[in-house]
Amino acid sequence: MSTNATSLAVETRDPQHSRDARRARRAGRVPGVVYGGGEPPLTISADARELRNRLAGAGAVIELTVDGGRVEPVVLKEAQRHPVRGELVHVDLLRVDLKQAIQQPVPLEITGAESSPGVREGGIVEHVLREVIVEALPNEIPELLTVSVAELELGLSLTLEAAEVPEGVTIVDDLESVVVNIAVPRAVLSSDGEDDESAVEGEAAAEEPAGE
């Protein structure tokens, strides 16, 4: 878990013209809006590469330096990507008070699959839930939460209750939600079904009277 914010320099832009956003993208920048905190929305643009690197870094908080002057702590609220190329085309950033808890989505990571008795028996790890909402102070939001399947048996599952949660962090979502299970392979199920069917046919044949 990171307690350090990352910094990002942004420039304000004219919110009245859509041409301004297209111009920013052509210049290798990503347009966005900063809102919340009891202040008016602020339209900005950031260098696309720097923004991508900051969003991929540790910690939820980004310290925005606006036009080389004031600094505002924000978190990513929403990111829009190009449907084909996958590149960022717009971001919404939310101002935060570093002393007030916020709710943020974080990824769920599965660990221990190589030690799972269910996997050793041929089971398949099915990652059902990949993201969870947590609540914590902005600088205490974890990069991710982990769920270990190291002791999970074949055919069983784990819920959010099994997630490893750092001190000061609370899971907001339903703790009974299934995160992962070790599924029995279809080939095994089919084989069992065939065996059962053969057994039934054998029993039926044994019960038939012998012909004269």
C-alpha cells in the first residue's frame, strides 16, 4: 500500500469549445475535468504519456500542479478510452480532502494457485469478481487486494471475506460475494457422467430375465 501521492502537471483549457479538446488530443494531450471539493469544475489537459504513467503508478492520489501554480490532490473518477486503440481520450478527476475517507474501486488479485490442492487435482481457477469498492483515507487506498487460493479444494469457492485487507481499509461491497472458485474440468464431469450411465445400463441388463 502506498502512502505517497504522485504528481502531474496540467494546463487549463477553454471549456466552451469542443475544438479545444480535439486540438489537445492532436498535440498528444488528454483533456479532462476536475470537479468536487465545493469548487467550480476546472477543464484541463495533461500530457498523454505522463498521465498514463501516473495512473499506472502506486497510490490513488494524484497531486495536480495547475498551470505551474497551485497544487490540488485528486483521484481518478472515470477514464474514457478509444474503443479500438484503447488510448485515453478523456478523464474525470475528483478533488479530495486527504483527511476524509473516500470510496474507490481497486482490483482483486488471485494468489497461491500453484499451491492449491484443487488445482493440483486438475481444477481450473475461475476468477469471478475482479474489482471491489473499498473505503479509506485517500493516501491509504491500496493498489489492489489479494485473495489466496493456496488451500482451496476442488469444487469450492472463496468470497470477499477471504480478501487480505490492510489496516484502515474497509470493503464496502457485500462480503458474501464470490471472488474465485476451483471448477471441476468438463472432461472430468463428462467422464463421471459416462461412468454413471454405464453403471445404470449394467444394472438394468443384470435385472433382465435370461432368454429361453
